[in-house]
Amino acid sequence: MSTELDKLLIRDISRLYEDSDDHNVQIQVGHGSNVRVFKAHSVILRARSSYFRAALSSNWAKKDGDYMILHQPNISPIVFEIILKYLYTGKISMDDMNIRVNYTCLLAAADELAIIELIDHIQEHVIKNDAALLKRKLVEFLTTTARHEACSKLHKYCEGVICDDPIKFFSLEEFYYLDKSILINILKKELFNIKEIEVWDYLIKWGKAQHPKFPSDMSNWKPSDFSTLKETIQDCIPHIRFFNISGLDYYNKVRPYKKILPKELRDDMEQFYITNQIPSRSIVLPPREKGGIDSKIINPTYAAIFASWIDKKEEPYQFHYIPYKFELLIRGSRHGLNDYREFLKRCSNKGPTLVVIKVRGSNRLLGGYNPVKWCASGGYLSSNDSFIFSFDNNNHMTKPILSRVKTPDRAIFNVEDEYLGFGSDLEWFAGICEQSDYQQKIYNGIEFIMEDYEVFQVVKL
């Protein structure tokens, strides 16, 4: 009964938002030509926001007749209207396009107005339900959340997206408008799936982008151009791991910019590349970690996708948050490419496993997930959760093909010969891939030749 009464109370208070003539607060929102005046009730605002409790106190609020007057120039009218409705009704429709295109503005406004529960709700929703939009507007989300401590959870998520695929982030056009302080925080990251020379390349590109009038040909640069670039990126230099850059890359890509580096660092790098001895004067940072998966074929971004498929999630995990560990059991190029007996020796009775195959002469990756085990039982093992997949393995990772089992009783073919595999669909030692026991065809041909393959034990954390 109390629940029904609560609903009635909320309904009646909500009516004050739609239809009321006893407002006692006027709030001028926006600036310039985009200004709108909102009317509200001080009792509602004070009850719902600690900011308004202070702003509407007798020590702060200005009065004009019967109205208390407030100004919110940093918030747009469309965003304030959403927030005001939420304060009155306790409702916000996260699927509304006006809300989705204004996530970052809503977060900033909610932080300014000290509506913490709304910030938490938006963060949770974006991470769980709208991660794809966040990735498309990554720099916008990263910049907003960096400026608002209350958005730390979403900011950490943004950083995880960057660490999982830094090249994709650095390649964004918006990257070149990134604030230096945020860039420095990114350069400090230990877990980065990128070569250090590439970090240096993108830093130089960012520095040049801050001064678009620089000549494109460095041979035409004046001493003042080098001085300007040095001043622009000097706070970033200590976070580049120069001693993890090869001698060839140093000569071709770092040495041309030696004028912007501190003299002591230049001398130490020359000593290092000539004598191969670590200098004692410069701080030598350790190599960045490349992610927790031992593979010559896939990177952590793939592992995150596989984990999401295992858990039947629509959006991929971030590698840092996946609930599995992928432990390498066998690599064909190391342990025998076409030796199914070695595979059975190393992979039998290991529980759930993931198989990843690199197809010779192409960018194609094939593979599958066995949630049961390999055991050479001489027949089929049943599973409702197995799947096979295909990727075009390039830097952009075009949309993969995921094919879940359609004949569970024939999910895993456990035999002691080259025809073991995923049903009759993927028999990698036999080099056969054709659609039969799984929902979709994952390979255009029928036969293929392996260049390499890896099998990982999938361990639940």
C-alpha cells in the first residue's frame, strides 16, 4: 500500500512542473542570444539540490518583487529544462535523443548543480548501454569527465578505451584539440598497446597542430619554430620512454627534433645508442605493458570482444574489466602447426578454451569458443554456448562475424584425428570451414591453410 501512496505523491508533485501558478523563483539560463527564463518553486529546488539550498538562501539570492532571481549562464536552456523536469518528477528518459546528444552537457550541469545521483545514473547508463556513442565522441567525453571529479567513473572508462586501442584514439581528428593536461595524463599510462615511437609521432603531430602556420617542410623551419614547438610539448617530454625506441627509429624520427629536447637527454640518448649502456643521469622509464595476453595473433581488443561474446553482451568489455584471463596453451608456430596430437596433449581436459587461427595469405582470422573441453572422446560434445567467428584482421577490425551454435548436440567434435573441431563447421587441422552446425557461414571458401594458430584456456576471474 505504501508503494502506491508513494506513486501518488510523486504524481502530484510532478503536476507542479506541468501546471502551477505559485512559482517563487525565476532562473535566467544561458548566455548571449540563447537565454531562457524558467520558473520554479524554491521548496522543490532546495529539497532536490544542495546547490539550490545554498543559492536560494537569504544570504545569496536576489529578489525582484515576489521572485527570487538566479542566473545560470554556463548551462544551456535545453539542458536545464531536462534537469528541471528531473528535479520535479524524478524521471529522465535516457533513450530520448535530446538527452543522448547532450550527455556531456548534462554531466557538467548536474555537477554544477550538485545533483550527484543524476551524474551517477548517467555514467552507469552510458557505460552499460551507450558505449558505442561514447567511443564516437571519445574526446568530448574524456575532456568533460576530466574537468569534473564527480565523473571519475566515466573518465576511468574513457581512459580504458584509449589504452585498449590508442592508435584509434590518436588518429581522431579531435585528438589535436585535446587539452595538454589531459594529454599528459594519457602519456603517463603504463598499459598501452602501442610502440613508443608511435607515441612520439603522435605527440609531435599534436604539437604541430597547435601551430598550424608552421611550414610543412621542416627544412624551412626557423629557429623560432623549434623554440615554439619545444615550449608547447616540453611538459610532455618526461613521459616519453625514449630508451625503449630503437636506434633506427631514433635516427629517423627523434633526431630531426633534437633541438626541442633537453641537452642532457640528447647526450644520454646518443650515449645509449652508441654504447648500448643505460645512462645514469636521465630517468629511464620502464617499457609500457602491452596488455595481459600472450599472443602473436590477437591483441587485448580482441580478447575484450571474445569475453563479451562468451557473456552474450552486445557491447564489448574493456580489456581492463573483462572477467576472464586468457592463458596460452599452445601456439602452432612454436609447438607444431599441423600436429593435432600435440594439441590434444596440451589442451585436453583444460575446460573452456578459445581457438584463434590466422589464415595464410590473407588478413582473415577464424576461430571458436569451446565452453566444455577437448578430450578426444571419439564423438560429439553438447553445448548451447559455443560459437565460431571470423575477423578481417586489420587496424580497423571491420565488423566480425559471430556464429553461435544451432545444433547443440553437435557443438564440439572430439576425435583423435585432424577432423576435430567445432561441429562440422571449423576443422582447422583439416583446413575445412563450411556452414553446418552453427548459425552463419564465417568463411567465403571451404578450404584454407593455417599460417598459425593459438589456443587459450579461458579462466573465470
